[in-house]
Amino acid sequence: MRFGITYSTPYYGIDPDRIATFARLAEACGFESLYVPEHIVLYPGATVGPYEIPPSLPYADPLDCLTFVAAATERILLGTGVLLLPYHHPVILAKRLATIDVLSRGRMRLLTAGLGALPGEARAVGVDFAGRGRRADEAIDVLRLLWAGGEEGVSFTGEFFSFDDLCSFPKPHQTTRLPIHIGGSSRAAARRAGRLGDGYFPGGALHPDERAVQWELVRASAAAAGRDPEALEYTRFGSIDMDVERVEELAAQGVTRIVVNATATEPDLQREELSAFARRFGLVDDGTRRPGVR
């Protein structure tokens, strides 16, 4: 099992010293990865399910934030939870992600892409809310095509994106393909993860039976697409106070990574929470960082 942690700027704030301190603490405690969320814009009355989102919440740009984290750390992997993929042009995004991966020496490896749940956010960036799933599918194809393409250029013709003979350099660090995990809480997201993703990171308050159905749907969709279901990673949210028994339950369900968040907002209390978690799961041993429980 691998363990990640989130830094939610709407909850913890955007003070650069606190972000850097938190990221270094997470790395020192042996967390594998650090995730940040995304909203491009909010507006009065925006709701996700029954919850209204205060429009003044400071959602920092996730990729800029991760670049900052990369400069403040040495080993921790960088993740989004989630990047709203249909609201980004993939030609620009391919360059940004590859650049972060190069500058971080290969740590931009946990991109998790979602669709977004706010119709007003889609309208603000000129995206048809109803078509955002197809747009995301196409964007994944474009990203991978541009990363893999050479000096001869690559071409693409689709419903949303078209271009001829483009070259996108630099390539990601020592590879031509970055992992793309799929986030969401729907069966459509599960099918997308199986068909196109390198992993599935479901959110939402789903019933355990529905979570099991979705993971099986991920695996079945992968097999139907001629892909290896065993190669897919399965990430789930956990709590900072979870016990060993709960981790074992999730492992038995096929989970390969658990992402938690600190409940405290003050740095001293965050240090206590992260350090206690690291001790509980043996992430550090005699001052030596370990990547997680094996």
C-alpha cells in the first residue's frame, strides 16, 4: 500500500511558507505523494450535491502549486485530485505537464483527471457541459499523442481538437508517457478509467456496494478494451486517524494507494497528525524514509 496526502488550499490557505512547510513535512514523514484539487472559477449558488460552495474559497492553480511544491521538495510525487481535464486545452496542457515532470525529475506522475460538476464553470471556459466527457476522452488521446510524437510531428482530427504536424518538446522526464488516472464517482468514470486510464480514484459518498461495482466495471472495461486490468492502480480516500485494520480492508478490495488529509490547519498540529500516521504505518524507520507499507 502507498500513502498520499492532500493539500487543499481552500481549507489550509495559500500562504507559500505553509505550503512549502507542509510539503516538506509530508515528504519527511514518508508519504509517497501530495495531491491538490482544482476549481478554475466559482460563483454564488454553485453546488455539488446538497452542498453550496462558498465562492471566495481560494483554489490555487493546481499545476502552478505543484511546481512550487516540486521546488521545495526532493522525492514526493505530485498529483491532482482532480484536474478538470475538459476545461484545459490539451496542446497547452501537454507542455505544462511535461515541463513540470522534467523540472521535478520525473515526479509529475499522479495526474488524476475529472470532468467537473459545476455547469457554470464549464460555461465560463466555453465548454459544453453535456459534452465534457467526450471532450476529456479526446484530450487524453491528444496528450498521449503529443508526448509520444517526434520531430516529424503528429496530427489529430477529432470532434473538439484538430491539428497537423505538431511537435511538443520537452518530453516528460525519461519517458514519452505520463500516467493519467481517472477520478469521479459515476459508472461512466469507472468505464473511462478502464478504457483509457492508468488508474481509478473514485470520490463521493458512495455506498460500499457501489464502490465494488465500479471497481469491477473498471476491470471489465479494461479487459474489453484489450488492456490488462491488473496493471491499473486503485486509489481511495482515507482518514488521517484510520487504523491498520481499515487499511487491510481496503487492500483486500484491491486498493493500491490511500490518500488522506490533515484535519488540522495549524502547522504544529499538522505535524502531530502526519507524524502519528507515519509511525502507525511504519512510513519512517529510524529516520529513514520508506515509500509505504508493503
